[in-house]
Amino acid sequence: MMKSRLWVFRDIDLTHRANLAQGLSISTVTASLLVARGVTTLAQASSWMSHCLSHDPFLIPDMGRAIERLHQAVRSYESICFYGDYDVDGMSATSLYLSFFRSLGAQVRAYVPHRQREGYGLNVHAIEQLHAGGVTLLVTSDCGTTSHREIARAASLGMDVIVTDHHQTEDMMPSAVAIMNPHRSDAQYPFKGLCSAGLAYKVAQAYVMRYGEAGIPLESLLDLVALATIADVVPLHDENRGYVRDGLAQLSRGARCGIRALKQVAGVVRDCTAETIAFKLAPRLNAAGRLDHAMLGIQLLTTESAAEAQELAERLERLNRERQKIEAGMMAEAVELATQQEAPSALVLASRRWHVGVVGIIAARLVDRFHCPAIAIAIDETGVGKGSARTTGNFDLYQGLAACRDLLDAFGGHPSAAGVTIQEFRLDQFRARFEDVARTWAINGRSVPTLHIDAELRLSDVTTKLIKEIGALHPFGAGNPEPTFAVKRLEVMDARTVGDKHLKLTVRQQGSVPFDTIGFGMKSLMDRGIASRVPVDLAFIPELNHWNGYDRIQLRLRDLRPSADESHYDA
């Protein structure tokens, strides 16, 4: 039986809410949403809703040194290699660098390590291979912050390295020409939430500011920034809001032929939203790195041939379908392993049958299902395990793994997502210690699965005007979640399952007009442990459902539960 989460209603300062509602001529509901997102003044609200915020790129550490070295390489026709990661952020950042510096006439190439054969980040063999091929300047995307040995090897060969990365840093930095990472302890840049493609865009911006040269409009690169920002789940705050908003407009137009082809195979016919990236475009791009080679994604994002774009997009579509089949089998095994444990504080699951390119998806699915930190590890034939970790609540994965560093060959990442490499014989010891770390966190009362509610409404408050006001807060995603509201004591007029697993309700409140709701994956009231004729409380996102040429308000369910007093309906 599916259980309801703990609903946590946001505490809103009523004075701030009233001031914003009056000053912006918006509803108190929309004003509450702004306050909940840290927007408390009219100036902040204007900046938030205008999406025009931009910071000086030279506040990023080492930016001046980086573009000076790049300019030297461009003018001297040196061979520049952009070395990326195999996820969407790495592909997008590498594609952005290639597009911008190729437009300046630079001698450029790209390199992305093979996920299974080489693994994440810089590696000595690749550096030596690139040096043999004449590369004198290596520019990383989404990796390199902790690559001391590899960057030292590059230096010994006479190859300069520039790092663009947004992963967590250490006190000791590698000996690179420049390390542009907003998480550095000496960073003065006011926003730490840029992904690597966002950082690459700031490099291009700084280059134009310093040298006044650009073969293409900078704005034409924002579709790549939007792809990476959404796919990498960085917060939609500050500069990211404008980048994503403008980038989504470009993605909707399909200015890049590779994007047009990708949208076509993904069945995207309407304007692109953050959800389009997260559930349609990003999985297909990621399929390249998971099952084949991420260079396929870079080729798609940089090609100017419509025929090549179509061929590449169709190949990614086939890979994505294969990934879905592999994922289904792995998830079934993972759930079986997880259910053998009683109320675990964390899940550390491993198998020799799992594909290393899909373990990140499995870890995320396990978190959604079991509401605890999860690590899924694929073990190869030599007994080396490579895995991905995902978290829930405010449990810091990076710190949790740091407490187990002596048992790991390697680890790295962010507080919410990380990767590990471990010997198979150390798995049991690692599992026990990591579970202890998570258990200590859970004892402090932080492991209860929660759902944050922005405001409680009456059904009569849910209007087309409110939905349009909420639309002004787009784009939604990490750090700016879609607003979730609650309504209580509703009469269920009709309940049925559609498409085998989706719950469709028709509800009303105190004789109001009926509202349709849809709960994706919620199956039936019985599956939720709710009798058919009791009042219910709903947590939902209001939206306009376009059908047969008409717009009708629909409530997209996030959770539902029996009302506290089931004895009668409100009259």
C-alpha cells in the first residue's frame, strides 16, 4: 500500500506577503510563493521575474588567466582539446566550447572518456594520447578539480590545463593554469549554482568582454546551457533562471538542427519546458554515455548537417529504448534486494549483473521508492565496483561518503549526487558504516519523507488567473519547485484508474463546481488505503489541460490522504 508523506506547510511572513501582493498587484497566493523562495522585497521580486540578472564573469576564480591562455592559443592556432564528462552537462559544456571557439577559427577537438573503459574524469592515458596528437591546451568541462596526478602529468608533457568544474573542491588545488570553480574557498563569484555549461558560457562571455571577438552570438549558446542546467539539477536561482528561460525559447524554436532531430524522435511537438528536458531530451542524450559513447551526443549538438542529425538522433532513440529495458531488469533485482532489509537507514546494493551506465537511474528510483539514501553499484569481472549515489531530504552524500573514504578507491560529486569506486570485498564493511552514518542522521528526525506545501487553498481560489500568475515564476525545477497547494475535506464524486496505473478523480468542496484531478502512478484509492466514500485532502499542482481546443483547469496530484474527520462532508 502506498503511504502518504508528511505534509509540511511553509511558514510565510505575512507582512512580506502583503507588501508584495500590493506592490506587484498579484494575489496573496502568488505573493506567498515568492516569499517562500526567499523573495521578500519589490526589488528582489522584479529581478526574480525579469530574468535579467548577470554577474561579472571575472569574479570567477582564474577567469582572467584562462581567457588570456585561450586567446593565445586561438591566435597561435594551437591544438585545443575540450575534455568533457559523459553526462548532459559535460556534453553541453563541451559542445558550447567547440561551437564558440570554432567560430573564432581556433583549432579545436573534443574528448570524452568512455564510461565503462575509462571512467569519470581526466586519466593519464588519455592525456598522453592527446599530447601525442599535438594538443597543447586542454580545457576540462565538469571534471578536473581533484585531478592532481593527471594535471601534473600534462604539465610534465608541456600541456597546459584549464579546469571548468562545479564539483566540490578540496583545500589543495591541482597545478593547472586556471581552475574555474565557484565552490573554491577563495571564490568571490556571488552565485555557486552554475553547472559546467553555465561556466563555459561565462568563459565565452568573458572572452568577448576582454577581446571583443565572437564568431556567433553568445545568446545562441543558451539552449545548451538550459539543457545542462535542467539535466544536472542545479538550482533555478539567480542567473540560471534567465539562462533557462531564454534557452527554452531557443529549444522550442529548434534553432540547432540536432535539437530539431532529437525533438522529432522524442515526439516533442509543443514548446519545450523544463519537463521536456528532464523527461524527453536529457534521457536520450544520456543514453549515449550510458550504453555507447558520449561523443554521439556532442556530435548531435554540434553538427550542421540535418541528415547527420537525424541519423544520430535515431541512434540515440534506439539506445534509450535499450536503456529502458536494462533499467527495468535492474530495478526489479534492486527492489528484491532492498525488500530483504527491514526499514534500512540507507541502501547499498550491488550486483555483477548490472550495467554501470544505468546505476545512477537505479539509485534515484530507489530513493523515490524507499525514501532513504541509496547507492547502486555495478561490479565488473575483476571485482571492482562502480556506483552512483543519490540522497533524500538534507542528507549530505558527499560528507556521508567522506566518512567512509578509507573503504573506497575513489569518490566524488555533490551533496545530492555522487559516484563511488570500491573493491567488492569491502562492500559489506562499507555498507555497515554508511548505514551507521545515515542512521545517525535519521535519529535526529530528518529521515521522514516529507512534502512541502506552499499554501492551503479553497477550490474556489484555483482559477485561470492564478495559474497564469504562477506561470510568471517559470522556469520550475531544482531550487524553484512547481508550487504545491493543499485543499482539505473534498467530496470524491468519481474515482477511476486510467491507463492501468493513473488515478483520475472528480472532486468538489462545499458544493463548488467539480474539478478533475490526475495522479500519475497512483493507481487507485484502494492502493492508497482510502475508502471510496470518505472526504479526502489533496496536495496538487494546478494546471491548464489542453484538450479538443479547450483549456480546462486540472489538478495534478502529488499526494492525497483521508481527511482528519471522516464522519461527514462539510455542508
